[in-house]
Amino acid sequence: QVQLVEFGGGVVQAGDSLRLSCKASGRSVTGYSMDWFRRLPGKEEREFVAQIGRSDDTTHYADSVKGRFTISRDNADNTVYLQMNNLKPDNTAIYYCCFAIPPHYWGQGTQVAVSS
């Protein structure tokens, strides 16, 4: 059974940093493109945040987080990370990781709340 478990969220102030983790079990993250998405308050749809490529670890980011967020992975630990710096109140959301290609195996998400 493939599972993704996100953790590392919390309540922080604007300008602070957080590192989110996504621990995979049942499937290695090696060789798969992995994404971070988020669901903003009051929204039903998740929006794309970042991706790390399956073969060369090429990264892609939403324009709103470029230069502040960094996606990475630790193949040995089967974990994908999202380092978030200089957080802003509009980064408040539930953050999810997933496999980029279906089935996505969405986790339960981790809540990030940024106060001004």
C-alpha cells in the first residue's frame, strides 16, 4: 500500500521559515516526479506549488513562490521536502505532496498558517 505522509507545518509569523517533509512508504520516490500542492482557505481546488523531476531532479515552481521555496528529496530516506523561506500570510494553506503522474496517492496534508 502506497502512502504519503506530510508533516512539518505549523503557525508562524510573516518572514519565518518552515521545512515540510513528505515521507513515502510502499513505493520509492526515486525515479518519480514529485509535486507539492496546496489548498488555500475557502478553496476546493489544490494549486500547484513545486515539482522535482524524476530523473535529473529538475525543479519547477509556481511564480508566487519562486526564489522563496525549494523542493528537494532524500532518496535514502524516501522523503521529499519543501523548504519555505520568507513566508507570507497568503502562503497559509494545507500543503500536500503527491506523485506527479496518477495515481497521485495524496497524503492528508499539513497545515501552514502564517500571521502578519
